[in-house]
Amino acid sequence: MNVRKFAFVILDEEDNITDRYSLDLVDKLSGLGFQLDISTISTDIEDYVSKIIQKKTNLGMNIYHKSYSAYDSFTAFIQKHMNDNLALEYDDTNNIYYIIGKVSTSSKTEKDVYNYLENTIAFQPLTPFFNIIKNDVIIQYADIGKSYSFNYPYSYGITINSNNSIKNTYIKDIPLIITLYGSFTSSPIVQLYDSNNDLYSEVKFANVTLTAGQKIIINGATKKIWFDDGTGELVDYYYNIDPSGDSFLRAKALDTSTIEVNLISADSGSLKGERRQYRIWS
């Protein structure tokens, strides 16, 4: 028998899970589904839609803890990560979805006849539900005779474009998380083109030398740009972007975009792209 599973997780700058609290038993889940706020312009005969916004509805659930110490561990986890990127992970047995937010209320009862402690919480969402689509895009050059451990088609001696198209099925744009790995001959430039091959967004870096072992993370979800000099320590890199371009990258709504980067054959650098594919349902 397949059973839905829930957990609270912490997502880092590249939407990797860095901490997790799995929930043993959950019921009375409320707030799933979706609600749209639709603005219209009325005429004598037809009405026309002028704007659609997905409303965010608080999620409610009852969590059953096996002991008082389990309840204490859960509350300690929430408190520890109060200022972090907290997400509710929802495994419906077919897909795994995430929603960013905060636990806004929590109440508990004494243990019931089954020796479980009932904990009722409300979760205030900051995003719609989404799938994390990792390694959606890989772009790099390959030397002859060198192979790569990506689970994607690749070629030798030419640019590798591993699915550098991004199909966004959501009603609004979605955030991309782009990681640039050195080395680059020129200051990196990342561009997005729509299905008509028109450039609509680009992030450019001014006078930046990205060498082997270094990386830049452009996170369109958290609106942060980070630089890692190879030590694993991230520093804020926002003020190194060229102000003539954009700050972050978001893929157009209901369209298929193509991502490009200014790598040349002499470069050993690469681009890795992933996305949060938002959904109107949960």
C-alpha cells in the first residue's frame, strides 16, 4: 500500500537538501488544491481576463509524535531553521513536491489512547508547490577522449548542450538556479531566448575572471548571487553583475526558452541549470 509522506527540509543556495525532519504520521491535511484570483474587464456581452494571480492558502495538518522528546525534536528543528529556506516536502507516491514557507502556528494535546501526541500546525506558504528539476541544463565543451558522468547525451570535441531548452508550463515565469563553473576566458554572460528566438533576459558580469575550481551561483528564487573561490565558502556577489543587464534569470510563462552562455572551445568551464517548476495544483 502506497502512503503519502511528508517532511520538512532545508534547501541551500542550489536547492540541495541540507537538513530534513521526516514526519511519521500526518492526517487532517487542509489547504491543498488551488485558488486563482482572476481580474476581469466587463463589457456589455463578454468579460475579458486582465490578470490571473495564484492565491496562497495556509496549509493545515495534524502531526502525531511518538513521544514528548519527538515533539521537542520537531519544535527544535523548526526553531533552528526559522531564518532558513524551509520547505514542506510532499510525496504523493507518484511525485515529490515542495513548497517554501514558515510554520506560523503550532498547538499540541496530551497523548491519546494510542500513546501519540497530537500536534496541530499551520504552514504559511511563500511560493506555489513546485518540482525541483535538477541538472535541467548542461552546457560545456569537451576535449577529445574525455567523458563525463552526466546522465545525458554528449558528444566529443564539440559544445555539449544537454537539453538547453526550458519548458515552463506555469501561468507565470519561474525562477532558474544557474551555476557557472570556471574557467571562462571572458566575463560570463548568460542569456535567455524565447520560442521566437528573441533575447528577453541576460545576466552579465563586469570584469570578472572565473578560474578553474571557482563557481558563481545565480539564484532567481532567493534573488541572491554567490561566489565560491573553491573553498566552499560563499560570498555575496551581487554587486559584480553588469548593471546594463538583469540581476536574475526567470523563464517565461507558458513558453519554451533556450539558455545560452558565452563559453568558447578554449574554456574548461561549464553551466549547470535547474528550475523550480511551479504548479497551480498540489
